[in-house]
Amino acid sequence: MNTNTEYRTAERTDLPDAGKIKEYIEKFCGENNNRPDIPEIRVFEETGSTNDLAKEFYKEDNGKELIIIAGSQTKGKGRRGRKFYSPDKTGLYISFLLHPELDHTKSILLTCMMAVAACRAIEQVTKVCAGIKWVNDIFCNEKKVAGILAEGSASFEDGKFSYIVIGTGINLFMPDAGFPDEIRDTAGSVLNTDFNNDTRNELYAALIYRFFELYRNIKDLSFKDEYKKRSVLIGNYVKINNYSAANENNCAKVIDIDDECRLIVRYDNGKTEALSSGEVSVVKY
Ligand code: BTN
């Protein structure tokens, strides 16, 4: 372990609790008569980024699956080099270190799997409806409440993952100081009620349970239908931010999400394009 890594193990009482999370998982297993194999869960009071910490643990023991949870993150990372605001008490910050038998070009599948798991978990615990904004954002009440960041490394020889870390951040409650200016208009929290530590533990458990229920049957790709049904983009006009197509404008209508989880868009000139990465924002007319 790199001794420069900054993290503290859990001691405070308002922190996520591995014991309680496991109890909730047991309850869900019983209720659903399904017991997916769940990796070890390690909880930390604070870290830079749970994704980075998971990668550190990979260096230590490179065959092991692991779940890393932190009470807060000082350097929470989002996609495209953005920060993920990660204050204590109100959010969930969790990373899964995995070693799937999967070609690295298929990493989008795991992001989509996690998005479906996150929606199911949110709805199960809070009864608030959740939708997916392709690829990796979860929306409740038209605000982004969660994001997913997958990072990995693959072997040159066979293209398979040596590891992949899938990190998820969920704003469960409204942070005491609200959201920072740069995300104030777009970010929201799943619940408006006051902080409650047990709801947070229950949601951690539901997310872990719902993800491993899908991941342990990785060959069953039926979750993709649910991913598509939960899309908040299909039928809407979007602005494509990493615009690459040979079209004079970068606005298009989203018409589908295909089997490879690509976003299918149609421009006004009738041309269609399959987007496999990048970002889009909904255009309001
Ligand atoms: C995004 O919205 O662009 C993705 C956000 C992903 C945030 C989670 S929080 C847990 C894990 N650790 C990180 O540093 N990032 C992810």
C-alpha cells in the first residue's frame, strides 16, 4: 500500500456502517430468495476518491474483488475531469473493484448495469422514481442525483480487463450548505428530508445487492431493456457536446439506445448516428 495515500478508517457514529449494510443485504437476499456472492466491504471516514483507493488496493492484491465506501471524498472525481461534490453525511460514495471476463471495449455495459442497479435501489429504498440520462447520470424529479465513473486497465494481449473500478456517487439528502454554484441548477438530492444515517446504510445495501444480482449473471443482458425504458432522453432533442458528425448542426433527436448501449440520434437532415461516448444535454425549445 502506498503510504502517501490519505484515508481514515471509520470511527465516527454518523458514518456508513459495514455491519448494518450487511444486515440489510441479508434481508434483501431473504426477501428475494437470491443470494449473489458479495465481496468484502471496507468503510473509510474520508478519502480523496474511492475509485483511487480501490485502484491502490488492486496493487496490493490484484485478484480480489472489493467494495470501498467513504463518508466523504476530498477529491471526488466525475467524468471528463470534473469534480464530484462529496460532502459528508448526505451522500453515498462507493466503488467496486472487479475483474470481469470481459473485453475492455464492453465497459459501457457495466456502467449501464450500474445505472439500472442504482435506479432499482433508489426506488426500492426511497420510493422516488429514477431515470437514466445516457450514459451515466441518474435523475430524480428532473435533477441529477447520481453519477457513475468507470475506470480500468486491460491486458494488451487479450484485451480483457485486469481490473475495472466502478464508482457511484448518490446525493441522497440535500447538503447542509446546498450545492456549489457550478452545479446548483442541475444537481438535486433524492430526498428532501433531513439526514438519516440508516436510510443511507439501507441504500448502500440495496445498491450493492441490486448490482451483484445483475453482475453475477453477466451473460444475461436483459437489463439493457430496462436501461432503455428508464431513458430520459429518448424522444427528446439534445445538443451533442463532443460533436463529430458531418452535420451542420450538433442538435439531434434521440430515437433509440441500441444493443451496445449506444445513443442513436437523428439530425434534422435525416442522417442518423450511433454515439458510443461523450455527452449530450437536453435542448428545451
Ligand atoms: C459523474 O457524475 O460524472 C460521475 C461521478 C462519479 C462519482 C463517484 S463517487 C464514488 C467514486 N469515486 C469518485 O471519485 N468518483 C466516483
